[in-house]
Amino acid sequence: MRRFPAELNEQIAREYGASQQYVAIAVYYDAETLPKLAEHFYRQALEERHDGLRTQIRIDGHRIGSEAVEQRDRLAGGGRADV
């Protein structure tokens, strides 16, 4: 089960890496005065970045959510929560 988080992090890295590659291609086409091609690759770069960001937010939200549940359970049990 520990492989899943590592593989998920690798996927996020691939999304961000692809985004950077698309930006590089877009910049090249911008310099060659091919605005339609540049626009296409800028759009692709944003899509890849958003995919990576959405996945990262889900992971972080799960961690934050889990910590909040643990803290709630400690409080409900009469224990003092470490804040």
C-alpha cells in the first residue's frame, strides 16, 4: 500500500514536467511568430499544471482532513488537543 503515495507523487511530477515542456514549446512558437501554435501549447501547459495541482490539493486536503478528524477524536475522548 505504500507504493501508491509514491506513484501518485511521481504522477504529479510528470504533470508539472509536461507543463514545463509545453511552455518551452509555446515560447519557441511565439518566437517563430506562430501565435496559434503557441496558444495551443500554452493551453496544454495550463491543463497539465491544473491536473497536477488538483491532485496535490486532493492529497493535501486528505492529510488536513485526517489530522482534523484525529484532533476531534482526541477532544471527544477528553484529551487535550495539541494545537
